[in-house]
Amino acid sequence: MKKFVLKDVKNIEKVRVYLEKGNEFLGIKGYTDHGLRHAGIVSKLAGNILRELEYPQRVSELAEIAGYLHDIGNFVSRDEHGQTGAIIAMNILEDLGMPYEEVAVIAAAIGNHEEINGQIISEVSAALILADKSDVHRSRVRNRDKSTFDIHDRVNYASQKSSLLINKDNDGSHAVLDITIDTSISQVMEYFEIFLTRMMMCRRAADFLNASFNLVINEYQLL
């Protein structure tokens, strides 16, 4: 049986259209980028996390697919987009011919990636959460009028660099989110105002993968 990979999913027209439309609709509401750029970054990060932690290659491939599809439900509604996206992804992957066992893993990860009601239920789920919550960067800000920035715009625009790395030492494995913030645009405290629950979810996700979660902002370790 063929093993479907990210390339196969990217080649499906409805995937591209649904992601682009979801991003378009969120843009009208004033949200930061949730389109193909974000999907690609989360997909790559999720796969790399599991590869660096030496999980099987197939598990990493499923994480890449989950990462790419995780926001596909936004074209229906931002509310409950994780659950909506899980059903949409499930139908797409079943039509592709993917085994039900793999479809279930991907759909469950997508349905549980939001901090409001999500739960870490698999390695793929944990990697998706870490990857998704790590994409904080000024390139996601669509609003170019700084005088009208809300707190999400400010924090993302102030983030000049962000990277999620897996480090290993004698104490074990560490998922390190390293961010450089321009404090003339946004203070570090504002990051915690909007992302504290996300960072707590990242800690739980790292725990599931038998790793610690560390947050470094402007070269200072805060978590």
C-alpha cells in the first residue's frame, strides 16, 4: 500500500483553496496570517521535532501532514476550527486513500491543537502543538498601519526572529523556543498576556514527548 506524504496532500486543489480562503476570511476579521506560509512552517517544524527526538520516520511524516492541514477549518469559521478542520481533513485523506489508522491520528491532532479545549493525545498531536504555537513573527502581521495595531499585531510585529530547536544534553531533551523581541514595539510582558496559555500547552506537549520546554526571549531563559 502506498504511503502518502506531504507532497501528495499539497497537490490536492481543495487543500490549497480551503487554506487560502480561510486565510482570506480571517484577514477580513483582522487576524494575522494563517495561510500557506503558516501551514508550511508548522508542517516543517512538526516533522523536524519528531525527527530530532528520533521518532519513526512515518510518525514524522504524519506530523507534517497534520501541520499543513491544521488550520483548514478556518474557511468555515474561526470558532471551533480545530474540530471542523479535523472532519474536513478526515474526508480529504480518506478520499486520497490513506489508511484509516493514519487518518485517525492526523484528524485527532488537528481537532486538539487549540488551547481552549485541546488535549495532547499522541506524538503527532504534541509536535503539532509545539510547532503551531512557535510561529510568532512579524511576517504574519497583515496590518501595515502601526497606529491601529492591537496587542496580537504588536507582539507578532515585534518578534524579529523565532525558532524552535531540539537540544539534547545529560539532562535529556529540551524543546527550546528562542524569540528575539523588539521591546520598542512590544514589551515582553505583552507576549505573556496573550500567549501564557499557549506556553503552558507547549510544556504539556513537550512532557508528552519526554522533553522539557524552555522559552528564551532576548537571550534570557524565562521558562
